[in-house]
Amino acid sequence: MDDALKVAPAEYWRYVLMAIRPEARDANFTWRDFETHVNSELNDVFGNFVHRTLTFVNNQFDGIVPKPGTLDEKDEAIKKQIEEAPSKIASLLDDFQLRGGLAQIIELARAGNQYLSEREPWHLIKTDRTKTATTLYLATQLVGCLAILIAPFLPETARGIGEQLNLGTNITESWWDAGKLRVEAGHKIGKPIPLFHKVSVPKS
């Protein structure tokens, strides 16, 4: 562990060690698992959702959170997931199920990626800018939600998302704010930058 930070940043280690945390059973550490958790979950799921959302807002709406139109069934579904996430994950943390809570956060980001993939705002904007605005408005709300939920696990990542949302580093003042649509339409976000990068670790 003396050389851990030469392999990957501290946030990567925090994530992996909690993702494999022994709770109901023992856990084993392997470099292959480390690489998989960082690359497939932290980078490809969580980081990818945050970055693609904010980049699209920046590129297509001049960095301004767009005003949503009428929500349809898929929009309501992702809104409901945002609203229910704090209590769902809090119940796991109350039972000291840190690994389970962290897994639920990754699944929430995965749902965000699926929402974007189904909506295809990169195509939709050519035919329906209002629906695209609704999609990106809700996706941005989910980014704000994830920033709060991830804070107990990855505090530097939470602060980084807060800066990219241009909400400051104190985005995590209240856990229960994660369930609110608190990034107002018309708000100017900061510059999106990737939160993570893929790693290639020593092979034993």
C-alpha cells in the first residue's frame, strides 16, 4: 500500500476498497478486479454519465441548463428514481451496507446512461429541441443527485461535480437535497472535464 498512489489516485482506491468491502462474506483483492471496478464502473458508468450530460449541455445549450417541457412516462420514471434515491441508499447505509449503497449509486448512474441512450439527444435535437431540453434538464438533475450521494464515499469526486455544475464545492450540504430537482433551468454550468480515466494496473 505504500506504492498505492503510484498506481491510481486515492479516489480510485476508495471506490474499489468499498466496492469489495467484506460485509456478509470475505472479499479477495486482485489487480484484475481493481481494473474492472475502476474502468467498467467508475469510469464507464458513473464518470461517463456525468461527462456526457454536462458536455451536451455545454455544446448544445451554451452551458445553460435548459427549461424542460412536459414530462412523459420515461421522464417521470427517471424523476422518480432521483426522488427515491436518498431514502433508498440511506437505509442501506443505516444498516452499514456500504458496498450495497455504493452499488445502488452506480446503478443510478447506469439508469442515467440508459435514459440518454434511449432518448438519443444527439439525434433528437435535430427534430425536437423541447424534448431534448427536457431530457438534458432531468439528466442534469441526476448529475446533481449523484454528487450528493457519492460524497460519503468519494468526497473529492463530489466536489469536482459541484464545480462542474457551478454550484460550488458545498453541493453536499444536505443529503436529502439529492432527491430534489435543484439545478434550476437557466443556470450556467462550469466547464465539463472527465472525472476519471481508465487504468492499467500491474499484472501478477
